[in-house]
Amino acid sequence: MLIGTCAAFAPWFARSVEQTVVTEMLTVQRLPAAWYLEGRPAPSTVGAQRAPTPEQLTELIPSDAAAMLEAPVHGYKTDIGWEPTAGGLGALGRLAWRDNFCAHLEFTKGRCPKAPNEVALSTTDVRNYRAKPGMTLKATPTKYSGGGRLTVVGIYRPKNELEPYWFGVTPTGRSVVREDKPSQSDFLLTDRSTFDSTPSWGQFSTVDTAPIPGKVRVDDLALLKAVSTSFESAGAVKNQEVGNFTSFPGLVDSLSAERRQATTIIPLVMVQVALFGVVVLALALSAVVDQRRPELAISRLRGLRQRQTGWLLAVELAGPVLAGMLAGLLVGFGLTLVVQETWLDGGAPLEFPWTVAAALVAAAIAGLAVVFWTVQAVVRQPISTLLRRVVPRRRGRTLGAIDLSVIVLATAGLVAALTGDGRGPLPILTPTLLALAVGLAFAHLLLPLAGVVSRRSMNSGRLGLALGALQVARRPAVTRIVAIVAVASALVSFAGQAAFVADDNRDLRAGYETGAEAVLTLGVPDLPKLDKALATVDPERKWVTPVLLGIPASHNALTTMMVELDSFRRIAYRGDRITDEAGFQQVRAPADNGVQVKGSRLRIIATPSQMSTVPLPTNDGTPPPPLEQAEPLHIEAVIVAADGGRYIMRMGPVPLRAGKPVQVSAPMDCKQGCRLLRLGIARQLGDVAGLQGEVAITNVSTDVQPKVDLGATEDWQPMRGTIQEEVIEPRAEPGGLILGFTNHGNAIAVQHASVPVIMPALVTPDFPFSEGSTAPGLDGFAMPLQSVQPQLAPVPRLLRSTAVVDLANVRRLGGSPDPSVLSSYLWLNAEGVAHLDEILTGLRAAGLTPAVSDRLDDRTAAYARSASALALQLTPVVGIAGWSLAIIVLLLMVVTSWRSRAQDYASLRIAGVPAAVTGRAARWEQTGPVAIAVLLGSVCGVVGAKIALPLIPLFAETTTPSPVPLDLGLNGGVAIGLWLIGTLVLTVTTLLLGTAVSRRATYPRIREEL
């Protein structure tokens, strides 16, 4: 029955895991798997063109595929620029309509648009642009000629930005006012009639839908993948511009790798149990046939031929074997139902794949082959041998052909697993093959060793041990016990290590990919609000750490991760391991906080030295152009305001008269204090004359500060010039700073050492870093980087193409946060998750819009539902089955040999051996070999795990390997614990069985023999 159960359950479970993984993928990765259909106006040179309607897009989805998709959400959209007709600040935004959008919004003022050209604005746009109901907007499409006037009729906010209806594209979270770039607004939502009434908006039609988890089966993936990539060609047939923006095909490809894992690992794991069952079946049949030896001899004496006798017995034994296979089918079916409701959480429908029948037929053939082989091995013996209760043994210690074949095959398989490419069944079977080869070899060595132990124990007076060892040496059946117990112990040890390593690596990867226990997205970055909120919620950074990400324009460039080093090291997942202490000190911002200025006007006295004109060298060796007369200079100062904004102040002009001091000044808004970041010179527009000399900057003051101390020479660092020939060098003097320079028309400056000119950063090793590498700052402008070494571990969450910098350095550098480049997050530790409600409340009270975007527990649970994780859940089952089968084998050996063993010990009692001694001998006879076999098998299991685990895929294959390294270190505590438990369980079993045999060693047993 066990063989039939394994044969039926393995393909059923594999199929269920495949379906569960599909359901999990479609549930967890709903947004990447979703389909975003977009219809565009057809290109034309004559007249206005309309995009296909959303209903026309829906008609492109075949009916068989549509039955597996969510109800489509129709929409229109167009990007516009808008401004109030009465004057005021305008912005870029998106005019949009979606099916039933009013039901998903809360209107704080006014109502939902119901007529053409009516729109609703977000509550954030009200604050940023002073919008209100009744306002009229002039709107123009950014990519189409047309437009019109829109009337604001309502102010909205989403009821739930994360609900499935929005498909990840929420209408808010985009509004920001910028001075250096066009401002951005949230979506302007309107009624469908706005787009239906005129094509002047150049709108795109949209349809959002997604595959339904649980309804999409494994076999449906190929159809959906083909449909998802066919819309462009299907639309072209109808002269429609249609596209589908989805990651569904890539997800299907990655899912195929997981399915291959399930269909490979699960059968191979169960095959080990089935093979073990075959061994037990062979032993059981051997015991049954051995009991029928006299009957077989009598049948032969009555005239039946050898073949007839064997056939009759084989048919008799085949019936129970086949019945057990059918019973195994029912047990496998029931086990599948239990597993689907527990391990798989109802994520798979009940199916009857053809592989179940095929596996069951193969198991039946294997069972019948064992029956035929066992019967033939006995019926071929001479009649005189069949009449004996105990088969006569051959002289000498010979290795049977079957045992030798098994050892050779196991060794060959082990060598193939070690030298192969990790594919196929051999890696999984490594512990079994190793234990089988070592166990059988040791078992045959045990027989002569037991004889030696018996003789030495007899000579030393240890009669109990001597008799027990003698019984081992007399009974070759102990080889089967040692080999089987060794294999069982190896399976248990391997299962424990595999479960530990798999769980540890899933936790490791989930931790690195999440970054912390939880991650909050803060929407549009607003650093002053964030500072205020954190000062209230967690001023000591015990729970949270802020993380800002600067996203580059190119996917081949570096992403900037700006962190508070101290809190990041405490709260981020293994954040303290990404480099050593020296590396963190290099990244850390300097202790000097810079030159502080305060007031409304900055004043400087600039004194130029004797200036000289210099030619600009040419690269090709040709003579430089004639020297031009340089025009007066300007002094340029860069300050960083309290709100983080970086401002340039140009002061002057400064005539080029040597030794003639000139006072220059410029207004500034620094009533709350600013930092003086840079000082330098600038040239007038069009002045490209080469100029070399010095300018002394002295008597720096403000309207509220009589003197601003600029510090020492080492407090200022020269910045790179626009061209190589442009250089500047600072030199401090009492009361100021002297700037020596060579200039060819570009602004050039020195920067205070409180902000490194070249930003130190920990750069992920996958990025091809060079001297000119940069990463975006707060305002999106490139920061030159210096790579800090060593990097000892992956960067949490952003594992590739990332530069980790100190947020303090970046904030000192300043710049207005650009929401198109910058994203802000809060990372929480376990204590922060426990106070999540308190943190969210404090952030919202400060005007932020936090949302939980990721949790470590959720990602760990997702990995635990992967195909490899579900498949490797069988390893503990294999271990338990190994122990159970080992106990069954011990019981079988006792059942088949207890009578003769009891008679041997009864004879020894008649000869005068005390009962206590024969009792010890009965217990030593199997306890000693079993204890040694458990130790041997446990060692083989650990060694096999060390060999096999690197070859077993713990995660689905990806085109780009994960930067998170696999931790394949074995757990010594698990190995020792399982060895002790196995020794305890199996030796206690043998002690109980030995005691039972000893109790039956009475004088009536001698009469039974006589």
C-alpha cells in the first residue's frame, strides 16, 4: 500500500503544486499580471482621428480568454497642460475618465462630474493651486492640437488608493509645485461625455483587466500568453492602434521554471520513499516465502514442476500486492485532499492527471517484479534445501552478487551526481545512494568484525557481549538491517538539513528583497513635513528609518539610496553588514555642519589681484585664437535654505582692477538660517576670454551678522571645472578667503568641506563603476560619486545598480525634491510594525500620505508558497517515513527469526548460561549494529546534504541571478539532534524486541524444535 500511495500521491501533489503556484502568482502579482490595453488615434495627415472605443478594445479579447479575466474597467485619458482662465498657477496633468469612478471617490466639496467638460480636482491640488468649485480652466493636450475649457465642479480624494479598481494607477500622489520645472497636478477626473462629444482632446482609450486567480488553470497559461501578445496585430486588422502593456508573458515564463521544479523535486522525493517501500516489500515477501518452504517442497515431491510451483505461489502473493496498490490509490487520493486543504490552502482544484495512472501502473509492475524475483529465488532451490528450516550457509565470507551490484550501482550514481551538471534525479538521490553504498559495505565488514569482537569479549569475560556479537556473525541477515537503518537515518538527516537550509534561505532572500520588517511609501517627497512627523512619532529612530531613492532617467544608471546611517544600520535588514566600520565612516557626513548665514542680504568685499589672459590650448596642436580682453567678474555664492532649497546668488560685477576692493551683495531669504555651500566666480554672458589670477573674498557679513567666519583653507575644496583647463584653488587668509583660478568663461567654485565634492557611496558590485559615475540627488541633478570599499553584503531592497549615500550629505548639498525622480519611504523594524497604527496616525497628522507597500512576513509567506518550497515540504515526511520503515524492517526481522533465536538462547540456558546473560546477548544482537547504522546513516545524510543541496534549486531560475547569495551552511544542532532522536527511537525499539525474544527463550522452545 505504501508503494501505491507514493506512486499516486507524487503526481497528484505535483499537479496541485503547479496549480497552487499559478493561483499564488496571479494573486500576489496581480498588477504585473494585469492587462493594460490602450487604444490610440490612428496616424493621419487629414482631419481629427479618434482612438477605438474601450468597447472595441474589449471585443479584441477572444471569448475563451475573456471568461478567465476580470470584468474590464473602461476608460479614457489624455495628458494636458492647464491653467485658470482668471489667471494663476497652472500645471501639467491628466484628464481621465473610468467606469464608475465616482463610487470610488469621496468628495469633500461639490459633486462628481456628470456633464461634458466638468472635472473634479484632488484635495492636494486645492492646496497647491488654490482651486475651488466653479473655477474655469483652460486646458490643452500636450501631444495633440485641440483642447477646451473645463469647469471644476468637485474636490475629491480616493476612498482607498490601494483597492484593485485602480490597478495601481491612483489619481493622486502627483501634485507638486516646482520653480525650475513645470508643476504637476493630480488627475483631473471627468465624465465620459467630455471625450465622446469631441475628438479634440486626442484621448487614448483604456481597458484594465487581470486573470482571475483560481479560475486560470495551468493549461490555460499558454492561451492567455498568446492572447496577451496579439492585440497589436489584432488591432491592425481593424485599422486600430492598440497595445497591451503587461508583464504577463514574462511571469508565465518564470512560472514555467517553478513548474519544472515541482514536477522534478516532488516525484524524486517520493521515489525515495517508494524505493524504501520496495525493499520492505521484498523483505516481507522473503519472510512469507521462507515460511512456505516446506509446502513448496511437498508440491515438488507430488510431481509439480518448478515453474508450476513458482507460478501458483506468485499468483497467490500478487493478489495482495495489487490490492495494496489499489488501496494506495485511495490513500493517495485522501492524502491529496488533506494536503490541498492544509499545505496548499485550497489553492488547487481537484484533478486526475494521467500521470497518476501511469505512476500506479509502474508501481504495480515493480511490485509484481519483486514478487516474481522473490518466489523464483526460493523455488529454484533443491528439494532437500527446501525441507530445511534454516538454509545452509556457504563457507567463507563472500559478497553476494545482488549486494555487490547494489554497491556498484549506488557508487556509480553518486559519482554521476558529483560530476554532473546538477540536472536530473541524481542530486536528490545523493544521500540515499551514499548511505546505501556505505551501509552495505559496512554491513559486510561487520560480520567478520563481529566475530573478532565475540572472541575478544569471551576472552575478557564479557559473556553477554560475546554471545550477542556471535549471533551477529552467524546471521548474515544483519546486513539488510544495517543497510536499511543507515538509509533511513540518512534520509532523516538529509530531510532535516534540507528543511533548515531552505527555510533559512527563503527568510534571507525575503529579508533582503523587502529591506526591513515593513516599508511605508510616503508619496510626494516633502522633507520638512517628514522631519516634523518623525520628530513627533520617533525622534530617537527606535522604530523607523527614512530612505529616499533617486531614480535615474536611464535603466543602466545608478539609483541613489539616501539613508540615515545610524538608524539604517539598526533597522534595515542586515543593514550593518553591507560594509565594515571603516566603510561606514567613509560614507558618513563630516562632523562640521558648515558656514551658517542668517538674514536677508549677503555682503562680500571682493579684491581682484593682477589678472593675466591665458590662451585655451587646442587638442589638435593648432595655434590658439587671438587673446580677447576679459570683462568684469561676478562673485557667485550658493546657499542652502532651511527647507533644503539650493539657491545661487550672483553678486557684482567686480572690475578687473588689481588691489581695488569692491563691495558686492545680493538678497537672500535666510531669516531662519542658511548654509553657505559654495563660493566662486562667474563670467558675464559671452565672455570666454582666458583669465588667470586671484580674488580675495573678505568681510563676509549679512544684515544681522557683522562677520561670517569662512574658516581655514582645508575647510574648502575645489570643484571640477567644466573643462580640464579650468581650475580653482582656495587659500584662507585672516578675515576671508583667496580664490586662485584659471578660467575660460564658465562658472567655477569651491565647496565647503562639510559636503564632499565627490560623494562617497557604497556602490553595488554589479555596476561597472568608473571615475565619472554619477547618481541623482534630491533635485535629480547628477552627483559625482566615489566608490567606498569594501562592500560585504547586498544592499537591502535595492539589490542592483545602487549607490548608498548618507542622507545628511545629500541634504547639505540641497536641492528641491523632484517627485519625478525622488521617492520617499520609511522602513520599520519589528517594534515599528507593532506601533504601526501610531506611526501612520502621526504621519497623516503631519500632512503626509503613508501607505504600507511591503511587509517581510508577506514576502516570506510568498516564498513559502513557491514551487520549490512546497515541494521541499515533503522532506520531513520522507524523514518520518524513513524512521517508520526502519522500525517496520526491524519488526519483520524479528517476526521471521524470533523462533530460531529464542531456541538458541534456550539451548544456552540449558547449557548453564544465566538468563541475565542471554538477555543481554539478545539485546546486544541488534542494538549494537542498529546504533552504529544510525550514526553511519546520519553522517552520510549530512555529507549527502553538503553535496546535494548546492545542486537542488531552492528558487525559480531567473535570467539574472539574484545578488543575494545562497547560504548553504549546514546546522550542526539539527544534525546532532536528529542523530540522537534516531538513535533513541531505533535502539529503544531493538531493546524492546530483544527483551521480547529473551522472554521467549524457555525450555518449551527446545521441544518445538525436537
